[in-house]
Amino acid sequence: MEDVLEKLFDILTRIEKQNSEILVALAPKASRKHLSVEEAAERLGRSPWTIRQLCNSGQIRAVKGNDGCWKIPADEVARLEEEGVPTLPKRPSRTDAASPLASLRKQDASIVASSAPSYAQAG
């Protein structure tokens, strides 16, 4: 009987040690803090809109919570503070010649010009 109790004690001691090791290994992940877009924007000196766009484009590592809001890990914000915040890609201007709307505007202008009545009087 004593042998059985001793074996059980050894097993429980090993289990307790393994549980402690598991808790130590998981502690950094469990204590990882996530920042809101507004908190990250304030720390990084950018607007919340810019931070959201960088999250949407994948340039900032973040996860969307069940509430639909981005949650940014504190270590990601620390990395961005050290390395710098990426810039958003430049949007094409409205007058860009490659824009589909620019070609439509040219077509509309030529249609209007060709269909305008002529008021020149025959002499």
C-alpha cells in the first residue's frame, strides 16, 4: 500500500511540475496586451484612419475582434515605434490620365462640342 501511495505522490509531483512549466510558457501569450486603433495612433503619431488603412492593407499586424474593431498587439506597436510606420500607397489623382473617368470626361467633352448648334450665319 505504501508503494502505491509513493508512486502516486511521484506522479502528482511530476504533473505539478509540468503544469508549472506550461503556465510559465503560456504566461507571455496570456499577458499580451492589444491596443485599440486610437491608442496605437496616439503612440505612433498618426491618425486613427491611417492606422485602420494600414491594418486593412496588412502592413500592420492586427486582428479584428468580434466587435469588428482592430486590435493591435503591443509588441507590434513597439516594432512600429522602433522601425517607423509604413506609408500608405499614394492614391491616383482625379485628373490622372490613366483614370477611367478621365477618358469618359474627354468623350463627353467631344460629344458636347460636336453636337452644339452652330449659330454662324450664312452670309
